[in-house]
Amino acid sequence: MTKSIERRRFIRTAGLGVAGAAALASPAVAQGKTQLRFVTSFPTMFPGLGTSARRVTDRINLATEGRIEVALYDRGALVPGGVGVFEAVAAGNADMYYSSEYYHPSKSQAYNIYGAVPFGMTTPETYAWILHGGGQELWDTLHEGFNMKPFAGPSTGVQMGGWYNKQIESLDDMQGVKFRMPGLGGEVLRSIGVAVVNLPGSEVFAALQSGAIDGAEWVGPWHDLAFGFHKVVKHYHWPGFHEPGNIGSYGINLDFWEGVSDADKQIITSILEAECYLQTAEYNGVSPDALDKLLTEHDVQLHQYPDDLLVELAKASRDVMEDVANTDAITRAVWDSYQAFREKSIGWSRLGIQGFLNARTMAGSNI
């Protein structure tokens, strides 16, 4: 037994990993093929998030020339619901998941930071932190306690602020509003007086239609159009302070990972890295047309969040994130690393991308 396996067994049995440590197991092999059971938090027919998992499946099957045979299980087919994929892969009941890390804060609050941080980093900044700022190493340490190897997934890009049944014109307008927003963004809204409601995506439309909630955040124009929120509410607000650079995630069972060849490890890694580019580009490619359709065909009204609200949300975000960071040592380490890289990135992003976007906006039709 290798030292790394011994260390993981100790971590799990010490209570830092999955409850009731699972027996170590090698990848399942049938007729010379390694079987990879791939579970996802998203329906496999869902645009973007679902089609991404199907593309990864097809590419691994093709690139490994049959050495690895991926079986993709739809949300709920092998594992109940979408959140259970983490536990399934950690325990060895599946081999790889595609999810978002902010679905797993019960394992460690540090996972919130790898999902989305209110007023945090953009997608390029987040990828840069993971690859060049120490984020991957801390993520590896965090995931090793659950017998998994983590990989960054694709991004939907900056999200919209959400749908409301009225225009939000001031901080006071948010008081008592019943609004659907999960995760850290929801905690931030709750702290400024919003009545935050947690609902699965499948229930949001009906809740808006019935008036059970006054508004909701989902993703962005592409998915929001598909869900039909514009049919019952017309006030679409921006920016999405809560998820400026959310990324998806993959987790691979470490016993499976160590059981495949170095060549196949590289193939899988390359495919997952490529998917970050492919799906992120898809969201940026489809969202402009979806937004145009919402505005021109469905009479949706765009509203920028008022300045006093954004200032208060930023203050609340700092307080919420400090509370999150103080939950345990690994979360504090991840947050300190994230914050240090964010501070370093702000100056360059302001001069680089923000400076250019300001110039492009100013030039307008003169270009």
C-alpha cells in the first residue's frame, strides 16, 4: 500500500472525509476495458450544463480508444438528486462527478469559494488563481480528505442579478422582498433584509407565477429564456454580484485515478481542460441572442441595480465571507489565498479589461 493511500485512509477514518470510510477499490475492469461511472448534478438533456457532460463522455470514450468506457448517468439515475454525486464518488459508488462545488458546503465551507464568491473574481481571474495562484494545490488537499482529485469545470460567465415583479430603485425596495437565491449570494441578501427563499430550479416558475415569491435568480439570458420567467415577470436586473465568475467542477475518485495509466490521466485532464473553453464559449456565444430575444420579443425591461444597493451588498459580502472563512483552518487558508490573488488581480483587470471595455463603450458607433 502506498503512503498516499495510507494517508487518505487515515484522513477518512479520522472523520475528515466521507463518513464511514469506504473500502479502497481499483477501477472496475470488464473485458480489458476500465469502466468509468460518470454522475452529474444536471439533467443530461439540459442545454449547456447537460450537453457538456455528454460531450466529455464521448470524448473520453473516443480518445482512449476503448481503454476507458464511460457510462454517463443522468441526474438521479444512479445517485438520488444532484447533490449526492459528491458522496457517491467519494465512497467509490461512482468514479467521476460533474457539479458545482457550492452544492457541497456541508463537507467544508471552503467548497463555496470554489463555486462562486459574491463580488469575487471573474471567470478568467478564477481560472488564473486555480492554475497559477495556489488554488489547485489547496483544492487537492481539500479533496484528498474525501478520496478525490478535483478539476476545474466550465463557467457560465458572469450571471444576471435576477427577475423581479417590480423595478428595484433603492436599497429600501429590497426590504422584505421574497427572493429565490441559493448559496452565499442568498446569505448576503438575507443580511440586508431580503426574505430569501430556497427553491429547486424546477419550482421557480410556478412560484413566480403564483406570487409565492417576488423574484428569483437563475443563470443568465440563455437559461432564463428557456425557463420562461419572462412570461410572468418583466423586470430583469443586473449585474449578478453573487456569481461574477462561477465555475463548475469535476471530482474523480482517487483509487480510480491511480488505477489508470499516465497516458490516460493526461487524456482525461486535457479533455476536462478543453471543456472549460468549449462550454464557456458556448454561454458567451448564445447569451447575446437570448438577451436580444427577451428584450425585443417579450418586452422585458433591463434595470441596473442602484448604487446604494450595490455598496451595501459589497459590505455585506465581506462580512459573510469572513464568517465563512472562520469556520475551519482549511477554509481560512483557501479564503486567504483567494483574497490575496483577487487583490493582486484587481489592478491589472482595471487597467486591462475594464479599461478597454470603458474605451469601447465611449467610442460606441465610431468603431
